[in-house]
Amino acid sequence: MSVQPVRLFGDPVLRTPAVEVTTFDAELRKLVADLTDTMHDEGGAGLAAPQLGVGLRVFSYECDGFAGHLVNPTFEAVGDEEQLGPEGCLSIPGLRWDCRRHLHVVARGRNEHGEPVIVEGSEMLARCIQHEVDHLDGILFVDRLDPETRKQAMAEIRAAEWFGEPVPVVRASPHPLFGKAR
């Protein structure tokens, strides 16, 4: 288990849809541990595998008293209610904007051993789940902002101290499912 560097806005891995996990092995359990350790170290509420440069459908979360991870997650909205609130991202450090999300969701997936998991809880957890599933689909929360806010967000991102940092070199993993590794 170790803390890994978080990929920043502009890294192509963040825009690439992740592939489903089909092998629940020690390497997957290490990935879950790395996600959790890195999320805690960075002070985040969630962290998806692409944010560590791994193109697999896995994320860890710790939000509003709920903690865990989901492998191959899906979610469905419960009702039509939405929430508008501040959202940030470890891949867009130090910046937050109001983003619209479903108020309540139920997420389904697997744990690191392949056993079924169902997650539902607070509005903050619903926001976190939607944010992390978006990462797995190659979507960043700035894509969900209204046009005026998105324009402002992009200007702030381009002005950020970290913007334009070199993208880390990605090496091939020996694991057949991990197209990219840290």
C-alpha cells in the first residue's frame, strides 16, 4: 500500500473511459489500497483509478461517514430531485464550482474480492458516487457545469499554478487488464 501521484487536468488518462475489471486478484487489492491511501493523504472524499493512471473501473470513497470502494460500479437516480452545490476534484486541485447532481442515488458494484455491494446514503455520498463514476467514464465534473460557470472554470484552470505540468510517463503493466500502470 502506498500513496501515488494524482493525475492532473490535461492528462489524457482522465478523458479515457476505464475498462471493467474481470480479475479479482492481489493486484486489484493493491490498487484499492493505493486508491484509499492516496485519497486519505490528499484529503479527498473519493478517488478513481484513472486519477492514478490506471484505466480500470474502480474507486474508493470516504464521505459523510460512509467509506469503502466499488469495482465496476453503476448507479441509478432515486427520484427526480437534484442538488446544486460546490464540487472539487483532486485532479483539479484547489478549485471548486457549483455542480448539479442527482440528490439520491443507489450504487451497485463489487468489492475487491468480487462480492456484490450496494451503496446508498446521504446527499454528499450521492454526489461523491456520481463524481467518481464520471471519472470512470472519462468525464470531469467541469463538463457538467452550466456554460457560464464552465467558461469561468476553464479560465481559472488555465491560470492555476499546476496547469501545464508535464504528464507522467505511463509504462505498460504486466497485468493483462491494466492497460496503464503507475
